[in-house]
Amino acid sequence: MNPRALVLALAGFAVAPLAAQSVTGAALVGLVRGIEGRSPEGRRAFIAAQLDRMGVPYERMGFDTVRVRGERADTVRGENLIVRLGTGPRRVVVGAHFDAVPGSPGANDNGAGVAVLLGLAQELRDRAWHVTVELCFFDQEERGLVGSRAYVARDTARARHLAMINLDVVGTGEEVYVGPADGQDDAFVLPHVRAAAEALGYPYAEHALYPGSDYGSFARAGLENISISVLPAGDTRRLTEMMEGMRSGRLTAPPDTASSDYPIALKVMHTPRDSSTLVMPSALTIAYELTRAVLLRIDESQRP
């Protein structure tokens, strides 16, 4: 065993690496189990270790941001990891945040998105791309999208940007939820998402409302974006009705968590219950296959 492999093994990263062309739901769940419950630094180190095992190069983007809220100023530090595939003239970003809320194992939110991103890195690394794909593992999403904001702030290639696809909460359920589908900054990417979902035959719903996530950093910069989640059946309706009610003032507070109107996914997110025992191989497969299909459709659309 070479010294680097020995160090990784002793560090506790004993997760079977994904083999080329063998990205399965079960393998993706294994990656979720590997990252859940780790410290912020441990989650980042886990991702780096998996990429090293795959032989996939990546870049580190450190950031140090002062966040001001009222009279209080906090310094938020972190480090994004970025994998770059291809050298095409236009760029597609696929992002998933790897940080978790303190006290939560962070399996579905967002170890599941991280696992899908790692699967994409493994299978698609050797493809001859017509675009440049940047797979971005964003840090500090839970503290205000800080990692993705840092990425956008340092972006010197905005003219090359085609789309950003955000993966957040994709590990439990069977219903694809896509948003914010509002026609403002998704005119290019949304038709590709719709076509891919239709071709794959997945239950699909889209809405103009979508909870805050890293897509927002791109939206604020006027960059094309869309987000993908996989939710339990009926949760898209529950979630969007709750957001619509809160926005309109019809609801002054979310429904009681015991209510049938309260989204199932939200009962687990940001809690100690967000563990890999609730993550479904079938949900991860849906997220992986859909994102992969969208990427390939976009790439084909840019064929010279």
C-alpha cells in the first residue's frame, strides 16, 4: 500500500471507491454513510479522499467572509472543492453543499447531494465534453450560502456560463421537485430538465417557489440556474402550499409538524434524525440519472 493510501485508510475513510460505469444507488448510499455525522472539516476531508481514490483532480477554493447581521459581525471561513471536466468554451456548474446543521448527521441534507456529485465525477471524468463542467462541493451553505457566494464573487468567466444545477435534499422519496421555475433565469436549462425527466419517466413537479439554497447565489448574479430535489410523494404540494401561504400572509406560521399538511422531508431535515437509515438507493438513483441526463443533453446542445 502506498503511503497516501495508508494515511487515508488510517483516517477512517474506508468507503469502497466507485468503479467506472458502476454507479448504483447502493454505492451512493455507501458514500452518504461515509460522510454523515462528520465534523465540517471531516466532511470536506471525506470528499477529498474519495476524489483522490478515484484519481479525479480538484481545486480548493478557500474563503474568509465577514457576515454582518445588525450590530453583530461574524467571520465565516470555509473551503469549496471544485472538479473541472472538459475544456469546452461554455460552462455548466453542478453544485451540492457539503456542510450540515450542527447536531444533525446531515445525510439527506446534504450528504445525498454530495454522493450524487461524486458519482458524476467518477463516471463522467473521461468523457470528451463540448462544454466545461464544474462540479462544485460548496461549503457553508447553512450559514447563508457563503461558499457559493464566494465562488460567484470570484467568477471571472461569467460570459461562459450556461447553467447552474443545484442538488439539495435528493436522498428520500420518489418525486422530482424542480425550482424556482419562474422563467426569469432558467430559460435555457429548464427545457433540458423537463425533457430528461420525461424521457426517464420520473414523477415530476416544478414550481416558481423553492426553498433557499446555493442556486440563490447564481440567481442574484443574474446567472442561469435551477435546483433539483427528490421528495416523498405529495411533498412538493405540501411544501409549495406552505411557502405560498407564508408569502401571501394566509399563513402566519408553518403548519404544526404533526399536521398532514406539513412536508415529510422537513420533519427530518436539520434534526438528529437526518441519518442514512432514511436515505433510499432509489431516490439517489433518480437524482443521479436525472442530473446525468440533463448534463448530457446540455453538452449535446453545444456540439459544434
